[in-house]
Amino acid sequence: MTKVLYLVMSGEEAPTRFDMAIYSAMRLNEEKRFESLKVLFFGDSEALVANATGDRAQNLKKLIDSGVIDSACIGIAKSRNIAIEIQDKGISLENYRDRISYYLSEGFSVISF
């Protein structure tokens, strides 16, 4: 079976793309379509995570609770002063380079949004 990493980078410039990534990850996880599915936030997407409300926040919570979300980039979060907001959502902050390297070495296919 396939292992997939969703690399979510879309932010305010494409919020529909961000929401599509979150919703499809949620559904694919519920349907057990992959051996493993993980989500990594990087760049502009982190602001949408930090400020998530309503359906977006609920969908993120479902992914967090199911263990699908790996992390958000600590460097971006700190540079944009949104680290606390992301952590308050229950998402860990990690070094992006370490996380992407790990998933590639584990044979994950990357799908970017």
C-alpha cells in the first residue's frame, strides 16, 4: 500500500486549496485509503492553521485527534509570530527539513497543496 505525505503550503492566497487539502486528508484517512497518511504545514498555510475557526478548525481537530497531522514548520511559525497559536491548536512545531527528509526516506509520496 502507498504512504502519502500532504505538504500543505497554500495560505490566504488560496484558502480553498488549503481547505481541500484538509478535507480530502480527513476523508482519505477515514476511508483508510493509504497505508499511512501524514500532513505537514509549511509557509503561508501556517497562518490559516493559526487562525482557523469554524469548519476549518473542526476539520483540523479531527486530523489532529486521528494522528494524521505531523507538524508545522517551527522556523516559519516563529518568524511570523504564530507559534503559540499553532501549538494551542495541538500541532507540534518541528524543523521542516528534518520532517520532509524523514518522510522521503520512509518512502512516502509527496502531494503538495
